[in-house]
Amino acid sequence: MAADSCSWFSALAVGVSLLKCFFISAYRSTDFEVHRNWLAITHSLPVSRWYYENTSEWTLDYPPLFAWFEFGLSQVARSFDANMLQVENLNYASPATVLFQRLSVIVTDVVFIYAARECCRCVREPKGSRDILSQPSFVLAVLLLWNFGLLLVDHIHFQYNGFLFGFLLLSVAKHLQSQHLQGALLFAFLLNLKHIYLYVAPAYGVYLLRSYCFTQDNKDGSIRWSSFSLLRLLALGAIVTSVCALSFGPFIAMGQLPQVLSRLFPFKRGLCHAYWAPNIWALYNVLDKTLAVIGVRLKLLKEAELPLASMTGGLVQEFEHSVLPSVTPTVTLVCTLLSILPAAASIWLRPCGARGFLRCLLLCALGSFMFGWHVHEKAILIAILPLSILAVENREDAGIFLILTTTGHYSLFPLLFTPAELPFKVVLMLMFSIFSFTALRKLHSAQGFLLHPLEVIYLLGLVAVAIACEVVFPLSPWQQRLPFLPLLVTSVYCAMGVCYAFLRLYASLLLQREDKPKLL
Amino acid sequence: MQTWSLVSICVLLSIIARWGVSLNSYSGAGKPPMFGDYEAQRHWQEVTYNLPIQEWYFNTTNNDLNYWGLDYPPLTAYHSWICAYLAKTINPEWVELHKSRGYESTQHKLFMRTTVLVADLLIYIPAVVLYCLYLTDGSSKKKVSVMFCFLLYPGLILIDYGHFQYNGVSLGFALWGILALGLGWDVLGSMAFSLALNYKQMELYHALPFFCYLLGKCIKTGLMGRGLFLLVRVGVTVLATFALCWLPFLAEPSQAMQVVRRIFPVARGLFEDKVANTWCSLNTLIKIRSILPGDSQLYLSLACTLLAVLPSCIRLLTKPTFWHFKLALVNSSLAFFLFSFQVHEKSILLAALPACLLLNDLPLMALWFLQASTFSMLPLFLKDGLLVPYIVTSLGFLFFSIYLLSALDHCSEDKLRLGAYNKLFYWVLKMDLAFIVRWKFYISIAAMVGLSIAAAVLIAPLHLPDLFPVLISTTAFLHFLGTFIHFNVIQFSEPPSRKSQKKSN
């Protein structure tokens, strides 16, 4: 094999791009139609109608820059099949349309590939030339490019996350390379492409303010107020406002801002998505259910008084808890902010360079995943992808990474429920897990085991859950009576792992040793 | 990383490639009244499940042989019968006599695709893995690279998982046979190969090298002593395996004769469709089929085939080493493909399998031929709507085999085994043969890409409706002929010494 680092990276990138082409004719979710509809809206309607159009139920609910991105795509789409660009053509999916949309995801992933390349350049390589397969940069490249979740969500389920994560990772890489203004610019673009990344905005805000606007620290690491650079703050402010102006400016000028914002933040949805994301609220719901059942058994509660809460009934509506207090959006917001606060405070008080920032970013992502309102299971990727960078450098992070990715990725399984795609999800997951476990163990082999035996048992339990949910359950008589049982079991089991990973990651930030090398 | 994890990742990747192709269309999808190979396989399930075994190969009121009558040996029939039982338990409509004719549904497609994958997982893939781990030289990384390219060979994947056939079973049995012979288990090897022969009669393409290798080995160890003993053991094994497979048909001679008649349809003409062999390519110049009567065509092709096979078989007989065995497998199967009677374009897979065995020793030549063989089936893929998987798998195979096997990095004359040409044509001694070969490779790949694009995009002129299929089959024929000559030359040149082989790894 050629030892040149450029060649193995391009081999990995070409390989994964070809792999993605195998999924062209696979199952696709309604997100496919969502994006087709957005193509049609942006192509055939004037800008002033973009956020008012509602022929399809899948209205445009991403920020304006993403709409412009769809507008750009639609110019190419014209030469594939112009019929997909008509707003009235609901659920239009000719072979050319499918090919175009799938290829658009694969091609725009170039941004992600470039970002992964930049991330690999930032990784600390150990001294001495080792086998390529156990070099940290190689392992990181595979963990990012061949990420199971991204393949599943983008190329089978259908979304443009690869393109968006490209911006996120590129911005992280720029911070690791101390090019903070570029990093900020990229993140500003990202926020205007998809607002879900607001979750990690606190980390950016605190980090840039503390480590970029203040140019020096005191000897003991505390903040030196006199080193504040107004110029830097203004530069940052100018970048962020100009990107936002570019994106929202036209809509503010047209007086459509309230309409755009109401599309972007629909609070009419419920606490949990139809399928519960593996977070605190999944555990909370189950606790509530259990207490209700026990209460009824012990005759403490009357069944008739309980609200008819079909929590996993596949309805995206609000529902009431039966025993525990119901959760409102305000409560989730407060919980989220509280969970992020210590992390933000930590990098304000004790900045640990760009890697500390990265850790804080992860905690913001995970904190909002754990406590957020109407979280999608796909949001776990915001934590998994950046954590890959830390995992190849640090043994403890590698352990956390293995737990978080395995549970997080498994929790994506219910996204694909068609029998024809079962081999894909099982095989891809197996492949990614085998690689991440063996490669990370080899990478940190000098420092002992990555996982505690109890953690290993927990992860093996996942196999049992998988077999029970995917094989045994569909054949059992409960299939008719309790159709949502597998979803419930999956999300609760995974929620435990994600919670555990969250806590451990927090501990690693707060208990960070002082002697850690400050880099970049 | 340990070898086991690399091996399992490669196997899993090849499963994804296979399943990815299988989501696409199959031959004859939604094309009544005859449909295609997919319906043929389903029909065999219907026939074998519902009819008594005596009726399988006969034209009866319940078994219309003109509608995809069974024309493969008994093992294929038994395989269909097993699949039919599974089909019956899932959905009886799939194999209902007469009524299920032309049955198509997404569930049924899923079932059929799964049966192919299961057969591959049980027979073909383990054989490839074991072959690469035990019978290729080099570091474990090199072995895994060879295995990866072997498993990704596009032709087989596209035919089995796209077009729909069970070539993985017969090729897999043959590979088990090769593997066993390579490890020195001659009896097991001949048994595995007999099974392959009983699954598809086309495995006869490989039969002569097997025979010559074993016979040569017997002669070498002494025909009077241990050699004779080996010969007897192998002979008995082959006969016993055959007898076992044909047991239900042996009760009446008419039964067995009917099976043989079905398997060898000599009445069907020298060639059908556009196939990249000598007869079809000659047809553009001379219309042999109208000049010669049917019988003479048969004898002509038989004579040509035997003449073409003879040199490499005699060489193998005198030097029964594994290296010569592998080369003889390629040469013999190519000779059959190029010259024999009633060849299908899919039969090139029989030559592709032994070419895969040479991926480690002669990477550039092997992958060049393998790519050409995939290309030769392009008209078929276009008919089946498999253009996208064809592009994806071909690009993947070409890229990874060149990259992982460093096929273009080390192509010196020595590595390409071009020494013999220097002896043959002393006047080209001054020229850099490796350079020429490399450029020929680039030009041929460019030609294949160009023709693929043309065939997929352009519409043939009205007075030449078969323009692209003919161009494709002629181009592929030239490649095959070149490969055939080249591998014969290699077989007659000095075998690689152990030392130079070690160095090349």
C-alpha cells in the first residue's frame, strides 16, 4: 500500500462515495419529499413567497441560506427532470429525480470530506512511523468519513447533514489551527443553514469571547481584563452580523421576519418525537408510565382518572404525564441551560485551548440533546462526529466515544424499518463498530483497556436488544398488541448509555488535570 | 489492526455491495410473457415443488419445457426445491402450480435476493476468504487486499444480484475444489468440483485442468504405486458424488438420457445474441451460420476448442504445480468461451473466477481482463436496467484493485512476466515492454469507458440497430483473445522462482 497520506485519504473518500451510490435505489423517508418540495418552492416562487408557501405540508422550515442552497441545487435539477420543480407535483419521485437528489447529497458531501481532511491534519501524530492502519489520522478519517450515522441518515433516510457537518467540522478544525475568524465565519454560515446548531452556539460564544477577545491570561490562568481587544470583538461582530444580514436581511426588509421565525421554531410539537430520542425525557416518560401502572395495581390511582396518554402512539402532539408533573418547553429550556452552564463556566474560568472548547461544544450538544424540547434522535450526531477527534487522541475519550457511538448509532435503527434495508443497517453498524473498537484499542493499546467490564456488558446487552427487537419481536404475538414496545425498549436502553456518556464527558471536563499540554 | 477485523470489514463491505446491487431491477422485470432469468428460477421452484421428480425434466401437461424448462443438472433442481419449500412457508402463492407464472412482488423479490445472498454466504464467500488467507503469498495486509478485490469483482455481483442467477454456488464449489487441491486434499477437491459440475454443466470449462492436474500428480508420484492409489481414490470419489447427485434419475435409463439431452442443447445453434467469442466476432466478416450446416458447426467448434485447450493442458500434465493449475484454469475456460458451441455472454464468469486467483501474482493482467469481462456483459446490464450499479461497481473495482494491489506502480517487465516475449521477438528487445503494456492498458480502459458511455447515452442509427452491442462484443473479444494468448505464453515460460515471488510482495 502506498504510504503517502494523500493517497490513503483519497482512497477512503472515493471508497465511501462509491459506497453511498449503492443506496441510490434504497428506501427513502418523507424527508426526500420535503427536500424536493423545497427545491420546487425556491425554484418556481419569488423570494417573498418562500416562507408563506404551504401547498405541501412540508413547508420550508430551515433558515434562508439553506433555501438559497436549495435554489442553487434546483438550477442543476432542471437538467435532470424539470417536473420535480413544480410545487403542485406532490410526492413526485421519477428515477431522474431520485438520482438527482441522491447525487446531490453525495456531491455536496465534498464539503464534509474536505473538513475531515482538515481535522486529520490537526491530529497529534505520535513519533515514529507506524503502520498506516494504526495512525491516529487514518483512524480519525475512517471514523468521520465512514460514520454509520451519517451514512444512514443522509444516504438512506435522506438529509443533507454531511454538507452541514462539513461546515461544523471545518470551523472546529479552523479553531484547532488558531484561525478563529475563519472558524467564526464558517459557524455563522452554518447557523444560517440550519438553526439546530444553535445548540452549540454557547460554546462558540464563550470560547471566542474568552480566548480570542482576551489576548492574554494571568500567570495562574485567570482572565486578564486589561488584555481585552475591542478590535477583535468588532471583527467577530462584523462577521456574524454580516452573515446574518445576508441571510435574514431580505426578509427583514420585506417585513417577513415574524413569519420566518414562526416557521423556524414550531413549538406546537410535543416533548418527544414520535420515536423518543434516547434522552432524559425518555427515561422520565418510562418512569411516569411505570409509576402509573404500579399506582393502578396498588389501587392508589384510578385508571379512569388517568389521561389517555398514548405516548408512543406515533403522534407528534402534546400529552400529559399521568403521575409526574408535565414538562413544558420552558422547563426544558431551563434544564438545557443549566446543563450547559458548568461547561461554559469551565472554559471561561480555565480555558484549555481549542480542545477545551471542543469538549465544551460536545457538552453543549449533548446537554441540549439530553434536555431539549422535541429532540430528534439524529441530533446525537452533533456530539458523535466532533467527539471522534478527541477519541483518537485520548484514551479516556476513546472509551466514552465507544459507548456514545454504539448506543447513539443503535438508537438510529428505528429510522429504517423496511425489511429490504435491514441488511444495510446491521452490516454498516457492524462494520463501523468492529473498526472503531479494534482501531481505537490498537491506538491506545499502551494504556490498558478502554472499557470497564460493566460497560462491556452493557454494550453486549445492546446485541440482545437488537436481536429481540429486530428478529424475535416481529415473530411474536405481542407484535399486534404492543407495536411500539421495541421502540420504547430501544430508546430507554440507549438513553442509559447516552446519559452515562454525558456524565463521564462532564467529569472529564471538570476534573481536567492542570498538567494537560495546552496546545494551539 | 488484527487480520480478523480487516477480513470481517472487507466481507461486510462486499455484502453491502451485493445487497446494494440487489435493490435494483432484475432480468425481465415486468416483461411478460417470457420475463427473464428471475422468472426462470422462480418457475423451477414451482416445478420442483409441485411435480414428482420423474417429471422435472420431461415435457408433460404440467411441465411446459418451452417455458423456462429446467436445463441445469440435478443439484440446481434440488436447490430450487429447497428454496421452494421456504417460499411455500412464507407465501404459498409464490410457487403455486400454473397460477404463479410470472409472479412478481416486492416481497418475492426480497425473498429471491435473500436466497442468493444466503447461498453466497454459505459457499462462495468462505471459499474466497480461505483461498486468500491460505493460498496467496505476502503479508496479511496484502492477503486482505487481494481478498477485497476478489470479493468485489463486479461481473459476478451484477449477474447474481442484478440480473439474477446463482453462479456463486457453482463457482463457489469450484473454488472449494481449487482450494482443496491447493492445500493437498485431492479427494475433497475432486468431490467439491463434482458438486460444481452437478450444479452447472458450464463448469466443464474447468474440468480439463482439474483432470490434468490430478492425473499429472498421479503420474509424478508413480503410476504403479501411490499414484495409482490416488487415482483410484479420486475416481471413486467422483463417481460416487455423481451417482449420489443423479440417484433419483438412475432408476430408468430414459430419465438420465432426458436430463443429459436437456443439459446439452446441441440443437440451438453456434451462438445466440451478441457474445464476445470467436464465432460471433467472425460473424461480422463471414456468416458461418449460413455457410455451414448445424452438424459441421458443432464439429468445427469442438475441434477448435480442443485445439485451443490442448497446449495448456499438456503443459499442466507434465508440470502439475499449483501455479500451472491456476494458469491452465484461465486458459481452458477462455478457450471454451472463445471457441465452443452455444456460449452465453455470462459464461465469461467461468474464466473470471480463475483470473481472480491470479490477482496477487499478475495484478495488472488479471484486473485488466476482469474489467473487460464485466464490460463484455454491458448490453445485458443495459437491458436489465443495471447501468448505475454497473458504473459504481466497475469504478470501485478498478480503483481499489489498482490502488490496493499497486498494479500500476510496479509494472516492470519482470513483474509482468514479459520475459518470454523478449525471447520470442528478439527485435523488440530494445523497447520498454512494460511501458507499452501500461499505455495499452490506459487506451483499452479509455475505449471501454467511451463505449460504455456511447452505449448508454447514444441511440444507434436505424440501419445498424446492433451497432453498440457488436462494437462492445468485438472489443471484449479482442481483449479476451489477447489475454488467452498472453496467459498461454506465461504458462510456457519459466515459472516464477520462489525468490522473485517473495521479492514482489
